[in-house]
Amino acid sequence: PDFRFRLDVLTMAAWRTVAGVQRLLGLPRMAARAASSAGAVSSGVLQVPPSPVQTTHAHAEDDDEEEVSVFLKNPEFHGFDRDPVIDVWNMRLAFFCGISVTLVLGATFVHYMPERRLYGWARREAERLIKEREAHGLPLVEANYYDPSKIVLYSEDE
């Protein structure tokens, strides 16, 4: 009995998925009705086995009213809202922002960050100075860091 119940639940889930794909593709909706115990399919009519109805108690002031499970109202429930339209749009927005924007903008930000500790810049600057000094016929390293002729020294009187 437990195996038959699980098989019915899986069959219902498969038919709901097929129906969702049909809606996405814009195909005409097939008529569905509860199947008999044999589960035979008649011509042109899709027979779906009956699903067990799950109800939950509403935790409100009125304990008399019973609330139907969200999954029975909306088989494609994503967990964002009880309204199916808002649920789908919130899911799309969350995945667009969470995946597309984060990955694209995050990768762009990391790619264009300045290099750390400027090792590459120091090497490029050293190579540029070596090429410049070789072109002018100057030694690569001089004894004086500053040009002594440009240094202004105060006289002894001051």
C-alpha cells in the first residue's frame, strides 16, 4: 500500500511537470480527470490518478477553517509568496540578481581591481628606465641618486 501511494505521488508530480512544460510552450491544455483503479487512458483525454488531499490547520483565530496546502494550489511553488504570479516573479528576480548580476558584476570588479603590492608596475617601470638609459648611453646605475649639479647648497654664511 505504501509503495502504491508513493507511485501515485510520483505520477502526479510527473503529470504536473508535463502540464507546466505545456503551459510554457503555449500548447493547448489537455483535459485531465481522475483515473479509475485500472488507470487506462481514453482517446484524447489525459487521465490523472487522484492525489491525496493534504490540508493543514490555519493558526489563526478561526480554527474552524482549514487551509489547503500551497503545493496543491500551486504545484510549481518556489517558496517566495503564496500568490503564484508573485511567486514566479520573485523567483525570477532573486535568481537574476543572485546569479547573473552577482557573477557578472563580481567578476568584472575583481578583474579591474588594482594589483596588490604593485610588483608588476615596479617591473615595467624598471624595464622602461633601463631602455631609456641604454638609448641615451647612460650607465644603468649611477653612484649619485640625485644629479649633483641640480642640488642647491646653502653657503656657509647662512
